[in-house]
Amino acid sequence: MNQGRGPNKYLIYFYVVLMIAVMLLNAIVFPALLKPRITEVDYGTFVKMVENGKVRTVDINDNETEITFAAVGENGKEELFVTGYLDDPELVNRLLKSNVEFSKVIPKENSPLINFILTWIFPILLFWGLGQLLLNSMQKKMGGNAMSFGRSNAKVYAEAETGVTFDDVAGQDEAKEALEEIVDFLHNPAKYKAIGANMPKGALLVGPPGTGKTLLARAVAGESKVPFFSISGSEFVEMFVGMGAARVRDLFKQAQEKAPCIVFIDEIDTIGKKRDNIGFSGNDEREQTLNQLLTEMDGFNAENGVVILAATNRPESLDKALLRPGRFDRRIPVELPDLKGREAILQVHARRVKVADGIDLNAIARATPGASGADLANIVNEAALRAVRCGRNLVNQSDLEEALEVVIAGYQRKGAVISAREKQIIAYHEVGHAIVAAKQTESAPVHKITIIPRTSGALGYTMQLAENENVLLTKEEAFNRIATYTGGRAAEELVFGTVTSGAANDIEQATKLARAMVTRLGMSQNFDMMALETEENRYLGGDTSLLCSAETAAQVDAEVLAIIKRAHAKAIDILKESLDKLHEIAAYLIEKETINGEEFMALLAG
């Protein structure tokens, strides 16, 4: 494909239309606009107007064919009129008698060159300038550039310029181990050639957002000390058809010129989606780009030292041809970090800020199950910002704990106005959660209870902190968790004899867990180990869909309701047995607004 073909075609169309427009303007529009408005009358009318004193000036053209004169019209305003010239020997006497100024007009002949410039060259230059201005504006908005069509937008980092090494990546030991082999290959390719081993052409980093996929790719380049090409999948597809494929070609051409090097394509699912036969997908720009990518990956040899890394959080949407051996040979999971990994990530980010002695990063790590590396980095940064706001030059434990709550529940709503009645209901609600959690076995200890409202919409919350992070969830633990969710509503019913909207999120979480027990976890009494639900987009929230008939779905709903009712009844029984403690701790919480786990357990045991 000619790299200039796409934009040149559009420019040719534009300038052809421009020439036609200029011709029409010169032939029709400009003469009509430039010609003054003149009313044509007969010679007799002209003579009467002269005799009546209405004519002011008269111009007789040089060839004596027309007379143009200014006279007062019917509306009382001066207008221009034209009439034919007659051989009238009394004309001059009439004009003198009526005191009319008259003259013979000698037309001025303009230079043909000036006429040509004004009527042709100037309009063409004007429209050409407007066209270029419009084209440049469109290119900036669309990310394209007609004069650099097909050039890759990849950011190129020189050797070690990424500034990132494996020491900057924590909590992803398995992923680092898989990538260290690529680094070793780039350093010592002869060692692999000697045994006949072929290095994978590409490695696909798969995981949820914020887990460090891009950071790992940059660390590989930093460790290898080779050039690093970084581009997003969305940058391949631009305004012009064929631009994506041309940019793929240009990217691989640059990579081979700078080999050994690393090419990193972020969000590859943008161009690597599965192909289908629906509609006109065969002519789709994304499909052309994907086809070119597949061709380029087949066309180079990994022995040249070009390694392709790509990242995605939607691996199930990628085309099978992209994942076959010989293209992306290696799939490297970059999962959410475990407890040990979270603590290591916090330590890495804590090195970049000034922290006080004795801070407990393990407590923060235990309080953030399911947090990504980006979330943990945000917590440390929020803690540093809070320390500055408080006028301190070191980050302490309270800064980290408050930053954790900011990330989880938002900032404190200091100006929120809550009535004494509602504050009492919220306090009993949160203490209900805490007591139900504390009175059950296989339940995480209570770490904190607060009734300070947050910007996320939470009017209060109870935080539990597990001593150890379990990778398995037992049926008893799941049921106890649902009972804890219902503890707030149970406390409202027991104390106030009514219910409020404060349990909305608890109900949602309880229903979600109970449904998972029945449909996916095999904890159902009626369906045993039958899978009734499938999970899609696991790394982007996990959308689920039922794989059963309407009758079975109704039975699922009935069993989910039964589980929640049993858990709710259990929560009510626990709170009835500890009703005095419920009143005592709720009153203490209303006074203090926030109590920690040690205070709560002391009050409960006292």
C-alpha cells in the first residue's frame, strides 16, 4: 500500500471541489455581488425625471450606448437608474436647464494580470489556507497526521531510560520470575542458541487494572538495558482507513532497526478482538490492523532480539490467532497481590516518602484485601498529602489509616447535618454488625467502628481485619459473613421496631454472596455441585449470567432467600442474647463517634 495514498486521495477530492467552487463563484456569485443595484427605465421616463428636477447626476458611457443617472426614486431616496442612449440634440440643454451635473465616463482598463490574481489566484489561496487549517484541526482531534501517515506513535525510551527495574516491582514474584528469562535472553542470546532453544516471540501480561502490567514491561526494558517501544492499542486506529496497518508496519520496522529491543503494546484488546462474520467486519479498520499485526509477528525472528510484550485485562476477548504458539507464546498472569505482596508493595512506595519510625505496614496490608498495586500507591500518597496538610514532615500511622479510609470510603463529610435520632439509628446499626461478627466463630475480628459519614455515601461502617489471609472460603464462613451483613438491620428491628434504608449495601452484599454459594460455589442444598452461573470479564468486575431454565432460576431465587432468612434469624438471636451490650456500646459510640477494635472487645467482654 502506498503510504501517502489515504490522505492524498482526500486532498485531491478537496482541491477538485475547491476549483469547481472558485469557477462558480467567478462566473455567477462575484459578478452579482459586485454589481451595484440599478433600475432600468425607458428614455421617456428619464426625460420626465430630468424635467421634474429629480435627477442629480448623469454619466454617459464612452461608446454612447447607455446613460446611468442618480435620481430620487418613489421612496424619496436617491437610487441608480439606467436607460438606453438616443441621439437627442436637446439632451445637453435639458440637463443644463435643470442644473444636472453630467459627464462622459471613460472606462478604466485593469491589468489582465491583476484581474487574474484577484479573481482566481487569491480565492484559491484563501480556500487552500482554510482547507489546511481545517485539516490540521481534524488531525489534532483525531490523532492523525496526513503528512506522516503510517508513522507509529510509539514512545521510544533509550537504554535504561525507563528508570524502572525489578527492584521497583513488588508483590509479583511469579511474573518477575517468568520475565527474568526474557531479560537473560536479551543479555546472553548465545546461551539459548547453543542448546537450540527458541525464545518466545511475545509474552502477554494478563490481570486486573492497576496490578503493574505496564510497570513490569518497563522493568524488563530497564533490566535488559535495551530500547523500549511503548504504544497503546488505541493509537493504531486513527482517522484514515489503513492507518492502523501502516503504523503496525512502521513500528516493527523501527523495532528491527533498533534490535535488540522490547515492544510493549498496552491494552492490546483494542485491536486484538476476536474476528467474526457479522456485517462488514471484513473491511473493519481494526480487523485490518489485527491482520497486519499477525503478519508482522510471523515475519520476524525472535533471535534478532525483538521481544513483544502486551498487556490486557480482557484476555477472553482476544482473537485465538493472536494467542497461538509462535506469536504470544507465553501468558503471564499479573494477579492482585496477596497479604505478603501488599506489604512488599507498601514498603516500595513508603521508600519514596518520609515516614516516621514504627509504622505498621502489615496492618494496612491486612486491611486491604483485594487492593491492587495502584490502590496501595494511592494510599501512601494520600497519607503523605495528609501529613503535609497537618503541618508534619513525616508520615505516621494515623496518616496511613486515614488514607486507607479515604480510598475505601471517601473523605469525611465534616459539614454533614445528621439528627440525633438518625445518629442513634446509625450507631445501633454499626454496633449490630460488630456484635454479630464478634460472637461468631470463623469471623474476622472487628478493627474499627465509626459513625462519621463519608463522601462515598456511607453514614458509618464497621471494619474487620483478618489475622491471616485465607485463599479458601468455607461454607460456614460464607454463611457467617451473610449473618454479619444482616446484623445492622437486625439491630434496627430489635431496638426501634422498624427498618431503614441504611442496610441497602448490606442487603446487596448478602444477596451477592448467597447467590454465589448456590450458583457457583457448590454450597447449595438443592443443586449440590451443579454450575448454574458463568463469570465473564473476570478482571473487570466479573459479570455473571445464569445457565439454567426459568424454572431453575426461580428455585435458585428461593434458596438464596432461604439462606438470607436463616442468616438474618441467626443475627437476631445473637443480638437478643447481647441486648444489654448492644445498648451500652451504641451509647459509647454515639459519644465517641469512633472506637477501635480493642475498645469494642473490652466493652463486649466487660
